[in-house]
Amino acid sequence: MKIISQQGKQGCYAGCMRGLLIIGMAVFCSGPDAAEWTVAGNVDQSLSYNDNVRMLPQDPEGSLIYVLTPTLNFARKTEAWDVQGNASYGLQHYTDIEELNNNPQNYGLSTAYRTERSNTGLSASYSILPSQNFAEQDTGNFSSNVNRDNITVTPTYSYRFTELDSLIGSASYSKSTYSGSDFDNNETGFNNFNDNENKSINMGWQRQWNELFAQTISIFYSNYESTGQINSSSDSYGINLSSNYQLSEKWQFSGTIGGRITDTSTETVIIPGLLTATDQNTSEGFLTDIGVHYKGESLSSTFGLSRSLVPSGQGQLTEQTRISLDFSYQITERLSSGLMTSYQETDSVGDRSDGLGLSRTNIRVSPNVNWKLTEDWLLSASYAYRQQERPGSAAIVNSRAGTAESNIFMLSINYNWSGLSISR
């Protein structure tokens, strides 16, 4: 197994992002066309208490958590070319579980170039984040203090060949590497974090039937490669049909439905250098992403239903089915409230969920109240109930199998700096 030091990875990725930022700044500062420059930012602070930080069914640990996230944004816009960028370096401090303390980082750069008939875009991002922050979507492992370094590059292109019809295309490359030991700090079981690479390409035809209704048909190919204790490769092929319809001034519908075929090959290292187990599998399934949006004078709501292929840091491509329903109500000019709910099921595409501990169910319910102190300051209070259910398996110690619940009480304050804007 090839081992890359964390310092080397960060140096390589940071070098890539520095290069992209230099290119972006060169574009940002050049060009004879009339342009608008803007620089803005915001600072998010929150203090919360989580009574089961590691989401364990037994012996839960609670802690106060302080999070500070300053973000700087910049943009340059002309009639034909836009450039946007952002950078944040934050603090995440646990008073009672200090090994989870972290400094989350996010850096992003995107550019778009327009002509009369075409649009060309390129976006890139680099992040260093604790895996616990997105465990619900990734591995389901909230116990670890492992970091995930991720770099993503996404080019896009569209060409309008008639007043109503366009050809569209996009591609994506991302690489995730995990830093940490093979066991949780509290020895609740294997982390099984695997580095992975993901590549995809999508080509389609879009027709704008009228101002309110548009449809797209597209084909895609994606590849997932994972290395570590589990060496896995998945190739997925599929077709999608999408529709966007503005039903009225208050109602909007967007929907995608399609099918996919996935070929998966998995090689599990049982005894390094001596014994491995190989499994090959072909599976079929459907994909969907449906959204219904309502926006009234005071009440807004969004319903979502999706089934998608999601790369996992545990060495397998997963299929996630998610249902969400969110509400927002404007009580007064300065006071608002909201409710966010979601239900999610995760399974392995390669039919090895039970052995690897990937199969799980997650539920979240979170009401909130927001008070706009001034144009720049927002105070929020929220509560979140989380539940995760994982079946027992040989790969999961009993303390992590079963049903885990947590309650999170949070008070946060946000400062939004409108920034500076210069035109010439």
C-alpha cells in the first residue's frame, strides 16, 4: 500500500489551490472591459451543547462546542467574464473531548465565460475538514477525529444552437484522503477510512419550451476508486430526464428521474501481503432528485426526494435515499422561525453493506428561531434531534451497532460584511 504523509498531501493540494488562486487573481486584475470588483465577508460564531457527540448507542459523551468561522469572498464581473473566490479558516473547539478540536478550512475559485451562444465554466475547491462534520453523508462514523482533505475540479460547457435548444456537458474530478489511525481514539472499532478518487462526465440536450418550462435528457458515466484496507472500483452508466416548471409565482417544481447500471469490484485485505478476498457485482437501480418549492408572503417551504450515488470514505460506493421537508415563516420584519426535517437510508451499491457497516438510517429534526438585530447582524437559536440506526456486523463493535440518539442546543450569531464594490 502506498503511504503518503499528511504534510506531503497538504503541500501538494495547497500548491494546486495556490496556482488556481494565482490564475484567478490574474484574471481578476486584468482585462480592458468595464468591470466591477467586490470584496465581502462574514463571520459565523456558535456555542452549542451536544449530549452524544460520537453518536454511540452506549455510554454517550457530551460536550460544549464553540465554532468560529470567518469567510472572505471576492468577485470580478464583466459583461462576458465572471470570477468568484472564497476562503475560510475556522476554529472548532470541544471543551470536554479535546481530541476532536480542529481547524476547518475551505478554499474555492470559480470562473464563467459567456458568448452570444455559449457558456464555459470552471470551478475548483480545496478543503480540510473533520470527517465527523459530514459523517451522516459519508461514513456514518461520528466517533473519529480523522480529517478529510478533498480537492474537486469541475468544468462545464453549454452551446445554444437554436433559440430553444442547447447542448450541455460537464465533468468532475475529486480526490479525498483521510489522515488518522486505523482505530477510533476511544477504541470503539475500525475506522476503515479509505482514500478515494471520483471521476464523472455528463452530456445532454436541453430544450426551453417556454419561459416557464424546460427539459433535459442526458447520459452519464462515473468511476469510483478506493484504496486502503479495501480496494474497490465502481463504474456506473446511466441516463436521466429532468424537468423544471414554474407552476405559478409561488410554486416551482424541479425533477430528475433516471436509471443506472453499476459494475463493482471489491478486494478486501484480510492478511496484508498474504490473503485477500475479491468480490464482483453488477447492480441496477433508479436515480431521482425531485424538489417542490413554495414561496408565499410569509411562509416558504421545500420538499425534496432524492436517490443518488454517493462516494464513501469506507471503501464503497453507496446509494442514498433521502426525503426532506423544510419550512420557514417570517413572523415580523426582523423575526423568523423555521423547521428542517430529513430521513435518509444508506446502502452499499456493491451489496456488501452488512460486512462493512455501511448500511444505516439517519433521521434529523431541527426547529430554529432567527432574529435580525441589524442589517449586518443575525442571532439564531436552534435545537436538533438526530438518530442513527446501524445493524450489527463483524466489522462493527457492539458499542457502535444499534440505535444512537443525540440532542443539540445551539446559539449562534452571524456578522455579514457587505464589503467594498468598485466599478470602472
